[in-house]
Amino acid sequence: MSGTSLDGLDLACCRFTVKDHTWSYVILAAETLTNDSFWKKALAEAWNLSDVSLRQLDKKFGQLIGEQVLAFIKKHGLQADLIASHGHTVFHRPDKGITLQIGDGAAIAAISGLPTVNNFRQQDVSKGGQGAPLVPIGDQLLFAEYAYCLNIGGIANISFELSGLRHAFDICPANQVLNYFAQQIGESYDPMGKYAADGKLLPEVLDKLDALEYYRKPYPKSLGREWIESEVLPLLANPDISPHDYLHSFCVHIARQIALALKGLPKGRILVTGGGAFNRFLIQQIEKYLCHSLVLPDALLIEYKEALVFALLGLLRWRGEINCLSSVTGATEDSSAGDIYPV
């Protein structure tokens, strides 16, 4: 999968076992292939392409995924039964019935020689759902011992069980905005939040961010690049303010919104994954605002939990089982979602 933070392509080889309806997993190998300048630019600007150019990029990205999967399998001496590919999100406007993740599944299957499942979101959106978050089915099946699963990637999202139903939603932007300001300092990201820690809080900016209408909407709800660019970045566009101060203030904003999302919910342990889990300053701010206990797992799970769960989504689709929950997305019914490309 390729996340909204544009870090690179995450690859994970996962083995799943199910016994008496209880699932377990092992991550056999995993790595992130950092995007080169071409792909970083191409993926960032894909939303602005013509229909024909976007279709060409879709195929080219699928070919890249297929080639990288083959190289990954060879490098680690692996055997695989199935590829599950999230691809890279270009559009996500469920309010308009639109979601698009590029990385042509037919190209992946043709090059890799392995059956491929992709396009996990569209079926749910077609049923009136948000098409996101999709990871909660994995939280339910693999991480039920935690009261909450918090992922801090390009966007921060939360998943939890309440009254017998799994609920989840996107909380707020996270690394997508933090990386934007880190790049202004000359870094691809803020290592351990050291630049944010050097900055100072901007109360007026924080108030404007906290006042955004999205945060008062009930879930199910989800966020996309379009909302961040139109609603968030304009509030952070004063050239006289240093990136360090914006990083500091936005980390506080993320922490406050996570606390708001959990307000009124029972206390419990929170599994924290995603790149934001490595941001020490951000984690300190979250702990400051929360009364729940945070659990930071090993680095492998922090980095590859989403890839792990999309592997599970592909397997569930291959088995014809539910992999998308309407209680999470707001769709009219659960789905076994994804397009299958056999070989």
C-alpha cells in the first residue's frame, strides 16, 4: 500500500491462521520502498491529471507494484498465495460517491503471476458508505485485546467496540500536514518530533483548527486530501510563522482532537500504530490530554499494521467473507469488497 503521507510503498508478507473463528498472524518480511522524486511528484499531482493520463498512471503504478512484489519475494525467499493491494488514493469524496485508488490490479497480477485483490473502497461507497476506515475489521479480528486502536498515519483514525458493534472514523489530519512543514525545513518528516518540540504554541492558530466543522460531525465520517488542502492548509499559510511553530501547534491540535474523539468513552488501553507513533513529542502531547493508557508495540507492527490488515482484507475477499463493516462506514450493508484478478 501507499499512504497519503507519500513516504513510499509498504510491502509486507503475512501468514494468517484461523481456528475456531479466532485469527492470528505472523509478519514474515516487510519493508518500505521509498518513493523516488518521480513517483513522489506523480502521486502528489495525480488528482490534477486528465482522464487518459490518470489511466496511464494507474497502469504504470500497477506495473511498478507488480515488479516490486516480485523483487520482494525473491529478495526474502518467500512464497505467496495472493496479493492484496490498497494502491494509492487519488480521490476520496464519498459524499459525491467517488473514491479512487490507483495501481491497476490486472497489471499487478499479470506481472507478478499471482492472483490480486484491489479496489477495496468502491463497493462500500456505492452502498452509501464512507469507504473508510477499512482497517477496523482487522482490529476486530486481530487486536481485540485492546479497547481502542489508534493509527496515526497521513490521517489519524480510531477504531473501537461499542454495544457489540465495531465503530471507527477518521479523527483529523496528521503526518500529511506534519510532513508538509518538515519539508519546509528540508526534511521528509520530523524525526521523533524534534522540530515540533523546538517550536512554540500558536493559540490563535490552534483555535481556528479546533473550530473546523468536521470535528463536530457525528461518525461515520472520513477525510481525504481534498479537505486538508481546502480547509486546513489555508489556516497554516502565514509566511511569517516558522514551520517549527506550525509543527508544534499541529501536534497539539492532533492530541486535542484525539482526546475529543474519545470523550465520554470507557477508559481502556489504546494500541498506537502508524508513523506518528515514532513522533515522541506528539505522543507526549496525546498522553497529556488523554486519561487512557497508550501501548506502543514493536517497530514492525507500528510501521506495517495497515499493510498487515490489507493483506487480511484481501484474504477475506478471496474467501468470500465480510471485510468491510457497515457499522464503521455507514453503508447500507456489510461487504466482501475488492476486485479479484485471477491468473
